[in-house]
Amino acid sequence: MSSVGTLYSPAASPRCPILNYIIDFYNLPVKIAEKDDLFVKHFPLGKVPAFLGAGEKFKLHETLAILLYVVSLISRPGNLLGSTKNEYFEVLKWLSFINSDITTEYVNAVFPVIGAYPYNEQRVLDGRKQLNKYAKVFEDYLGEQEFLVGTDVTLADYFAAVFFKQCFETCWDKYWAKSHPNITKWFTVVLEKPLLKKNIPDFKIIKEKLKPKL
């Protein structure tokens, strides 16, 4: 099958890995690329992910729009978007929460530490505090539910788990994991699902959170 277009989705961007995993796992007809001249021409804001259709007419930016488009290419998506209308909107709720609130505070908590932004201790501390506040929403919820929506894994779980993987590589260490048993148990279960197991085969939670590169 010929490619339906190009996804500009660098793995280093926190919002991009799940898109790459889905395309790989389902063998979707989408080319994954780094930024190039076509990207610069069609996406002047420079934001990723971005999708450019094969004829350069159909263009998408914004993570959730692209994520839903990619899922629409799957011939048998199963329970990815839930099994009922209400579950579909619950999936969207979690996707939006992760993509906006949690991603913002992850960037504040981690990017200055890894050298992606100038180091600002107060920004890092505030980001960690807010990120932990949002994590409590998941910790409390997952104390009563096995998955984020319904009784089986959905796109909400995959999106959250891939994002939380980045947290467990940087700012959530083994001590944090022990103090958040519901998130840690759920995270371990979701990582064992075939879609993620193929791309994240042997993940280990960081022993100590990263220290700033000053």
C-alpha cells in the first residue's frame, strides 16, 4: 500500500513516541520523518508532531488531531477508542489532560534539568510539584479502576503509559514509584501489552531522578 503521507515525529519530542509505536505496530502506510524542507514550507510554526498528506494538500498539526487520524487508519482498532460512545469521550478526556496539563509540567520539571532549557531551580521545583499533583489524580483513580477507561486497555492507557515512561526515566525514580503503587502497577501492566512490548521491551525505572546539567 502506498504511503498516505508523512508524519514529522521526532522520538525526542515527548508527544511523539506513541504515534511512532502505533504506526510501527499496525504497519500503517505512513512515513515517519525528521523535519525537512517540506516541513518548514508547510508548518511555519515548527511544532511537532505534524502530518502532511501525500498530495501536500491535507495537513494536520496538534497532537490529538494527528493521533485520532492515525488510529483511523487501523482496519481493526478494537477497543482503542473505547467500546461505547461514553467511553470514547472518556478516552478523549484523558488524552487531553495528558497532552496539555501533564505535558506542560513535565517540560517545566525536566527540560531545564536535561539541558533542553536554561536551568531555573524554581521552575523545576514548581513543575515537579504540579506534576505530582496531577499524578495524584491517576493514583487515586487507579486505586479503584484497572484501566483508565472501561475494563480493558485503550488509547488513553497507551498514551499515558508512554508519557509516564519518560517521567520514570527522568523525574520519577524508584522511591517515587514505591509511593505511587497504583500508577506503578497499572504502568507495568500496560507496558506488557503487545503494542508497547514490541517497542519498549525491557524498561527499568530510574534509580534516582536526574540531577541538573549545570
